Amino acid sequence: MRIQRKIFSPLLIAGIISVTVVIADQLSKIWVRHALPTNAHKIEIITDHLNFIHRKNPGIAFSLFASAKWAPFVFAAISVVAVIFIIRLIYKNKHLPIIVVVALGAIAAGATGNLIDRIIPPHKVIDFIDFYIGQWHWPAFNIADSSICIGAFLLIISSFIYRDPFSPLPSGDGEKKEDLP
């Protein structure tokens, strides 16, 4: 499915997705700061499976590099570069399939949501979704993290559907694999 260029541009669609996710992410983190002021507080959502907690993560996924003093600033810089790269990628490829535009918008949103946390003191990302089944416990995450994962998943799915979603020619762009000789 191609985007109707006269009505919506890929950049506009990705922007709407990004702004919506960033707002939801930041509002949820504001709520967490007020409803769960310390690590000792938690709200049980689904008994024995899902809680809301308050964790501050100075590192990246799974708290990697959490003890490194440089981590928040380096990861903030990486986020800025990633968002600029995504914006440029969408701008230069005006015939992207909608699934790719949505995926890139979701990834940019997640990077921006966590970037905001890294810029504002105490320079730590707020994680609050605590999911577990029995002894299997997933590290706490947030809406921005979920958005990045959903975007990455959509990019993987699109790689199975489209031959070359970044092809500059609309006629050859986005042909389904089964349509190829």
C-alpha cells in the first residue's frame, strides 16, 4: 500500500506517529514520578505478571553501561544522530511503503522519548513496565522502548514483503516478492 502523496507526505505521517508516541511516553513518565515516587512503590496491574514500578536507568537496554559516567551523554548524542538519520532517510525516499514509514516514525519516537530523559536531570531514563512470568523476569521498560521494538519488528516484516522499499523509482519500489520473476 502506497501513501497518497497529494494528501499525506511520509514525513508528516512519521512526524504524527513520533509526536503522539513521545507525548504518551513523557506523560506516562510524569505519572510514574508522581504515582510511584520511590523504587519501593509498585502498582500491581495483572497479578503475578505485570506491575508498574519506578526505575531510573542511566545506561541502555538491560542497564548496560549503567555505571559509566559518560553513558547518558554519549547515548543522547547517538539518539540525536539516529533521529536526524531517520528524518533524512524518509525525506530522501518519498515512495516508502507505509509500513516502513510507520516503523521509522516509531523508532524515531522511541529515541526521542528516551533522549528527553537523558537531557533532563538526573540524566536517566525512566522505566516502569515490569513484566514477568514465574521466574522469568523481563527488565523494566517504557513506552519509548516499546516503540523502538515495534518499529524494528515492522522493519523486519517489511523486509519479507518488499524487495527494496528504499528504491528511488516508484514503479519498481515495493514490489512484493511473489510478484518478482
